[in-house]
Amino acid sequence: MLDFERASGLSSAIRILLIKTTKSHTMSIMRKPANPALFLLLLNLFVFAGAAAAETVMPEITAQGFSADQPQDGVAGEYPRLRVRIEAPCRISELRIQERSYDVDLATTKDKYNLHLFGLNQSPRSHADVTLNLQRYINEKITSGGLYEFRLRVTDKRDNTAEGKISVRIHEALSPEDLARAEKARRLQTGTFALQRTGSGALQGADLFGIDWINIDSAKVAVRISAAASSDTRFALLKKSDYDAIRTTDQLDEKLEAVEWSETLVLDTAEDRAEGQVFLLRHEGMDYILKVTTSSATPSEPGTVVTLEGSYKHRKQAE
């Protein structure tokens, strides 16, 4: 006689129906089903339930908050949290970690120091999930800069296995003197400028920036600044607050990623109207941030004397 009560995964309602059907039709099923269609339906449900019960969920290894495809950077002795999630619905029987000569099964090790290295308080054996933190191992075991690789393998109690690897790139810690030098190198260099043009004469003080200008409005004495002949200079207008906010090469690079370059820049110069204007200027591969502190337009017999004065910042040139 078929024992339908052993079919796992079915709802209680279906099991009751199977039991009742079995009790009332036992003899007829053994000989010839009175209702062949009902018999086939119940038989298929039994087979499906048995297959579902036998299906196994494979273990998984998952990086938490980072991509396992890319090496993760950090400083020796100061490496941040680096977590890896291990999931094994059929329960962990082995959890092996290898890094250079280190090769330990965390599920069977008797040395609690091995668990401590990965942020565990107890053995992960027979657990369905566990989270490892590689931070302590890296800071205690890796003291030299370089690229290192962790190999992980989890096996569950049905001998299903998952493997993964995590790469870390360690940078050696800098001394206080080196840190001071690095910070100084990151700071932008500063200088002052004075640009002046009289009438249709040559623009003075513009060689560093590779620029020229022409007057386009006599009332406001507006000037259109553009690249000088044979120059590749381009411009981008910034907010007035950017000059003080951008102090390091990192901040400059971040700003450069978002700017839209233009071939010209227009400024009104009469009566200090350009005062406080801030703009980026790129010339021969060098980026400058300029801030106008004074601007003037003074009539004279040779022609109007237009002056722009201010300060600028730029990254330190390689020596």
C-alpha cells in the first residue's frame, strides 16, 4: 500500500485529502483505480513533493558592501572592516581559509585565536550562516605593503561546496614626517596676477595663462577673454565660494570632473564690477583657479587702461 502521509512539502489540506482518499480506496487502488484521473493527480503530487523535499540549497560566499572582483585598498595596521557572509542552509561542516601559509578550518579548529582573527566568538560548525570580518587578521598578520589573497571554501553537511577569493592591497603606513610632506604636496600653490591693457596695445602680464582679450562694451568696459594666438587656453566660471573651498589637489580634481569648458570668458571691469569673480583656466595642461580682487577701467590719452588684479592657485609642478 502507498504511504501518502510521508510526502513532505504538501499543505495539511492536501495531506488530509490524500489520507482520506487512501483509506477509502485502498483496495481499489491496489487492483484498479476507480477514478484513474484522480489517482494520477495524487501520484504526481506525491512525486513533486518528494522531489522538492530532496532539493538542496547550495552554500554561498558573499562580499558585504564591496566588490570581490576588485582588490580592496587599506593601510597596514589601520585596515578598515572587511566583511564576508557565509550561508549554508544545510549547515556548515567545514569553513577553510587560506592566506599564504595560513590554512585553517574555522569549523573544526581547537584554537580560539583563529576564531578571534575573523571576528567570531564561537565555532561556525553546524551554523546555517556566519559573517567573517577580515580586518583583525589583516592588521595583525600583514605588516608589509603588497597584494594579498584570501581563499575561502565552505562545505555543508551534504558535501556541497562553495569557493571564493578576496584580494586586498596593503599600503605601508607613512611616518609623521612623510605624512607632513605628502600633505604639503597635496596643497595647491598660490600666486598673484596683474593683467593690464591700454587701448589696443598688448595685454601685459598674461604670458603665464596664455590669454588675450578685447573690449566688447564701452559702458561697462566688458572684456571678452580668450586664448592668445597659438594657445590652447580654455575657461570655466566657478562659484565665488570655490576659491576658498578648493585647497588641495584632490579637491581640484573633483571640481575638474564636473566643469564645462568654454573658449571665452566675459567680465565687466569698470568700477570693480569683476571683484570676487572666480574662474578656472587651463593652459598647456596646467589648471589654474583665478580670483579677481580688483578691476578698473581708467580713461587715458593712449586709450582706456583696463586692469584686472587678483590671486591664483595651481597644483605644484613636478621638479
